Amino acid sequence: MKVMVFGANGRLGRKVVATAAARHQVTAFVRPNARMPDLGVPVTIVRGALVDDPSSVVDAMRGQE
């Protein structure tokens, strides 16, 4: 299953990404200027802005379940 995690670089988001990556393909959606720490799991990072650039969300969601 392909899973998108919004706010993936936050405290809770990092835990969700790490847990989900054990069983699914994870895409982490983070703000354009945000840092995404290496969590030691395979993850695709997508940068965008929920409010300022809604099309970035639409683009990122393609192919997700």
C-alpha cells in the first residue's frame, strides 16, 4: 500500500513514518523549507505547501492509496 504522511517531519509524523514504512511504501509530505531527518527507513520525500500551494497536494496524492 502507498501511504502519504502530512507533517512527516514533526515529532508525531516521524513516528508515523517509521511505523508505516515497516509495512508500506511511505511518501512524506513536508513544507518546502523543512528538514526531514534520516529515519533509517525507505521514504519518498515530497515538498509542498498545503495552504499556499494546494496543487502541490494534488500532485503529491497521485498514486497514493
